[in-house]
Amino acid sequence: MTQVDQNALTQFLLRLGDNTLVLGHRVSEWCGHSPVLEEDIALANTALDLIGQTQLWLGLAAEVKGNDSSADKLAFLRDAWDFRNVLLVELPNGDFGQTLMRQFLFDAWQSIMLGRLIKSSDPRIAAIAEKVSKEVTYHVERSSGTVVGLGDGTDESHARMQVALDYLYPYVGEMFLSDDTDAAMVQAGIAPDPSSLRAEYDALVGKVMAEATLVIPDRAYTHKGGRTGYMHTEHLGHILTSMQWLQRTYPGAEW
Amino acid sequence: MYAQMIKTARAGIKTRDEMSDLERDFQDKIDRDIKIEPRDWMPDDYRATLIRQIGQHAHSEVVGQLPEGNWITRAPTLERKAILLAKVQDEAGHGLYLYSAAETLGESRDELTRLLHEGKMKYSSIFNYPTLNWADMGAVGWLVDGAAIVNQVALQRTSYGPYARAMVRICKEESFHARQGYHAMMKMAFGTPEQKAMAQSALDRLWFPSIMMFGPSDAESTHSEQSMAWKIKVKSNDELRQQYIDQTVPQIEYLGLDLPDPSLKWNEETGHYDYGEPDWSEFFDVIKGNGPCNVDRLRNRVKAWEDGAWVRDGLMAHARKKAAAKVAAQ
Ligand SMILES: [Fe+2]
Ligand SMILES: [Fe+2]
């Protein structure tokens, strides 16, 4: 394995782990409130998978970071500016359609990314990718199926899904931006350049949206600032307020 | 219990002489511990009583997601969050099995849901209490799932086959929940002074509501006799409550928490713990809809259902389109 800057590697792992942590948090907000019992189960299951992935990614980030860091310390004791998730995952749930559209837009990216990370030069990363790719394959099947079902359902469900896509699509581009951290990962053979995933992503999303009879907006701009930590949305602070409350209020306690 | 105060659809028990031939055969089967299966003949009242009981049990699992769901986003570690998510997911799954068991009696999940939303069916009184601190998540698993197990282990021998089998499956998961809940409680009770105070508060608030889950004492329980004869109910409320208290008090002592009821005392003569009567007027208030959370719990469920209408309609419409396209292609 080529020597890689450990700070860059930590940043890269935080990006993966913060995505799953924040999205897992959002999805878990649905517990007991979804449109049908099967969805309560499915959403809890998705959230559970995402939190499990978070334990792996942040666990590895903590290991790389050293200094008795831990997955829990990273999750519960960093402030918003240290989070490295893309903005897409911190956006509010909105209606069920918006939640599932956000899920699909993320699942599609994650499934492609994990397919590449299985070949990572860092065996720890390859092992995690291998381990979680099965559940992510299932997530993308489910979320794409629901997007198709609701997009090509009634007039109302179609309209709602188009609104969701229009709202969320400007956040998609951030997943494909590259910076020095990514360059360091590419050089060490740890991870692909994010931009190299775009064609496959566009093909997958294009196919699903066509089947869902939804129109992908052709706006070129993209919101960004999450994965660099430069500028999150206002929503992240509220997520952390509840997520971190106990750890912050009772420092040092074991739970 | 998860099903409380189930009115048996008939008052009083028929004597053998009053029974028709079909009824006599049915009762013989029950007396010989032969399970009743969906296609078997059964008295209408047996069917109606079971639908009420299984339906209420299912509703309890579903509404039971809410007090625990209340803490998922605030769970203090990733592991605790995962455990809680898995538990809430299991409870929704229990709801699903039980609605399926009710469906074998000819009652649809949609109909039962409608009755719940219109206030014509109930769910367990316990879920009308709030969850106020993190120790409540431990206490709910330990005390509430613990109480559910005591009842449901007995129900594994209930006369209706699909219900008995659902109980076997559900009990395994409930035992796991109770153990995890107790483990979370140990962390709190043996933790910092603040954590111990949370544990004590959770125990004090949830103790009486938990022992009320078994329903009023046998003397006041008017509907039990026929249900016992039909083996829909297998043990009396007081028997189950005593069993639960006997197994739980030593667990409280192990945690080093104060007993939530000063009357709890080991009685050498009876070989059981004596306990103080819960405030039954509170129980009946909660059952009537006047518990601390009744209105909000039901509103939340109704809102989820109404907000989800477009989703259910959309997915149904899509399924119909696909089916039609398939037919057209053939
Ligand atoms: Fe349950
Ligand atoms: Fe349970």
C-alpha cells in the first residue's frame, strides 16, 4: 500500500461515516409514523443498516486518527463544522416521497462507490465495502422501486415525486466533486475520483427516473460545502442538537 | 397486558346441555388441547373475542413504537441507537404477524386499523405513558417487555393455532428485548449519580403502569370465565401479575434501586411478594382515553395514516398499471 497522508485518509473516512450517520438519523425520524406498517419496518431497517455502517466507517476513522478517538466520540462530540457529510443527507425528510427520493439519490451513489471501494488498496476499507455492499444493493432496489411506483402511480404521487426530485437534485452534484483529499485517495489507490462515478450514476438515475416518468431538472448548479465542512445547511445543527444532547449534557458517562 | 380487558363476546358460560353438537365438539377439542385452526368450525363469539384480543395486541405493538421511537434520535451511543432501532423494528414486525393472525379469522388489517383510529378498539394502557429520560428505554424493555413475556409465554398455549404460533415467535424476540433493556438499566443504575437518578425515576414512574398491564384483579374481571373455558386466556390476571412481581423484585434489588412501592415485601408464608394495589381509578382513566399520552399517541397514528394515503394509493395504482401491462403483453 502506498503511504497516504493519514489526515487525508481520516477526512475521507469521515465523509463516508458522516453520510451514513446523518442519513441514518434522518431516516430513523420516521419510526412509527410511516404510511404503512411495512414501511415502518423497512425504514427502521434502513436506518439500522446505516448506523451499522457508521460504526464501521467512523470506527476506522477513529483508528486512523489515534489518540483514543472512537466512533462514538466522533459521532457525538464533534460540532457541525467538523462534519463531512454531503448536504443531501441532512435535508429534512419532507413527505414520504421526498424521503424516498433522497434515499434513492444517495443509495445509487453509495452502491456505485462501494463497488469501487471493494477494490481499495486499503484492505480495511475493502473489507467494510464488501461487508456492507449487500445491504446497500438491497437499499437501492427498494428505494428505486418506490420511486418508480410513486412516480408512475397516481397524478398526486407523480406530482409529489417531481417536486421532491426538483428540490433534491441540486444537491446531487456534491457527491461527485473532487478535492485534494480525493486526489490523495486516488494516488494511493484507496478510492476512485468521485467524478469518475458520474457516468454510471447518471445512467442508473436516468433509467429509474424514466421508468418513474419523472423529469430530471437540467439545472447545472450544485449546492456544496458539506463534504468539505465549509458550509453545511442550517439543518445540521438541529440534528446534532438532539443526537448529541445526552453525551454533551453528561460528559464522561457510560451508557 | 398488550391485550387488556377484552370483553368476551358472550356473558356467562354455556353448560354442555345448552351447547349444540358443533359447540360440544369444539369444546371437547379445546379441553383435549387440540389447537383450533382457521378452517375449523368455531362459535361466532369465540371468533369475535379472538379478533378483539389479537387486534388489540397488534395495535399495542404498533402504537408501542411511539414511546420508544421518541428516543431514537437522542440515543447516547451508536450501539444504543442500533439496539433501539432494531427493537422498534421488531415491534412493528410483531404487529404484522398479529394482524396476519387476525386475518385468518376473516378480519382485515385495514378494518382493524379503522377501528383503532375511530377509537373503537384499544391498545395496551402502558403505551399511554410518556418516556421522559434515557433510562426509560431500559425500563421499557425490562419492565414492559418483561410483563408482555409473562403473559405471552402463557399464551403460547392458547387454543387458537395461529395466535399460539405467533406468540412462540414473538416471545423469543421479547425475551431478547427484556435482557437488553435490563442491561441498559444496569448501565444507568451503576453509572453516575445523575444516571442512577434517571433509572430510579424511570422505575418509579413505570412500576405501577407495568403491573397494571395485567388488568384488574380477578375479582373485578368480569369477562374472564368464558375466555378461560375457551383457552383464549390461560392464566388469571392476578396469577400472572404475581409471577411478574416475584421475578422482578430481585432484579430491582440487584440494581440497587429503591423499591417503587413500600408495600413490596417477601412473604414467607405465601412464598410470594406482597405488593400494594395500583391506583385502579388511574387505570380506568387511561383505558377511557384520559391517560397522559392517549390523545397524542392516537393523533400521531391517525396523522401517519392520513398523510400516507397518497403513498398507498400511488403504489396501488402503479401495481394495477403493471398488472394491466402484463395482461396486455400476453
Ligand atoms: Fe413486541
Ligand atoms: Fe418487545
